[in-house]
Amino acid sequence: MTSSTSDAVKDRPVQPTRSIHRRRGLPTGRAVVGAFLVTVASVGLFAAYRDAAATPSTTYVVLDHAVAAGQRISAADVHLEPLDLNDQLTATTFTSVASVEGAVATEFLAANHLLTRSEVLLLSPGETAADPPWRELSFVLETSRAVDGTLRPGERIDLLATYDSATSANTVVVFADTPVLRITDASSEVLSTTGAITITIGLSDPELVLATVNAVDEAQALTVVRSTKAPGQQLPASFTFKAEEEPEEEESSS
């Protein structure tokens, strides 16, 4: 081979080597259906989460319209509304209309207001929304003069006051068949050495309120009588005990 021929061979471009690859097959029908179902499931899960996040599952009591201080709240005054509240707020709100029926607003409350426990006085045990308005007052008694401290809220009681004089003791009924609203321990009171409780009652008659305050301040002794077990039975209005006078000694004859 001559030099010119070798140079010609050397200058000829080198042909690239052909690579043979296996053609990738298309996905089977089963794979397509599986992928579709996974996609649908993912979309459905996201939609459910979005709906749950958008609409809270817990409903709370909200006022329909403004309520004045001292007004009783009825079912017609409120509605339930789904809200997303933190734990601190849920502990102070109401989740049922029945729980606020008959409650009294302690301040002016605007329309669309979320009702909280600090803004209302709920019905006491034994109280109903149909009961007449009443005033609440408390007094402290030794348990020995208050049915041995066994009274419970919701029971009914009579209050007796005894006034002593030099020659007699007069016991009167201050009030009768009155509901007990609350009972608390009076351990911090002076009477704690013998055991005492604070009794809170509700009185609808303003005169009985004044009579009770007077009896607490002026009577020598107060006694609570349980009247829960004697419905319709009334005590006499008063009882007077008079000490017998000692006979005068006859003057000795001179």
C-alpha cells in the first residue's frame, strides 16, 4: 500500500457504532387502572381534609339578637353555630341550647355574640325559668342548727328565729318552704370551731328579704328546718314560751 493510500484511509471519518436498545413497553391496563385509583383516593382524601378544616364539627351557642342585663335567655334568643375555638374558649362556652335556657344575662350582650359562662347566671338546682324573680342572700349557721349539715342544693327549708326576753322566748317563722340555691363550707368563719355552713337562698318577696336580714342580725338563735319532705304543710307563724312565775312567799304572821 502506497503512502497516498494510507493517508486517504486515515483521513476517512470513523462511522459511529450503532447501539441496539430494547424498546420500553407501554403500561398495561391493570397499571393504568391502579394509578387512576390512587389518584382518585388522594384527591378524595384532600377534599375531605379541606372540608373538615373549612367546617368545624362542634357548634356553640350564639345570640340571635341583643339581650339586656337582667333578661332571661330563652331558646328563641340563641342558635348553634359551628366554630373553631381553642381549648381555653371551649371551657367557657356552651354547646347546647338547653344548657342556657332560663339563664340571666349579667350585662348587656350584643347580637351574634358567643355566649360565655361569665356573662350569665344559670338556673340553680330546683329553679325553673317560670319561677318569679327572686333575690339571693346568704347566712352562716352551725351545722347543729342546720339539719346537721346534711342539706343539699335544691332542697327547701324554713328559717326560725328565737328572740329572748326576761320573761319569755318567742320563736317566729321568718320564711317558709324556700329553695336552697347553694351550700358552702364556712370553715373560715368564726363558727368553724363547732362546724358551720353558709346557706344561700332565693326569696321572691322583698319583705321576707328584710325580715331575714333582721333575724340574722337581731335574733338570739336561728334554726333551719328541712321542709323538703313536708310539701304543703305549714308551721304556726309563731310560738311564745313564758316562764312560770315563782309564787311569792307569804309574809309570816306577826
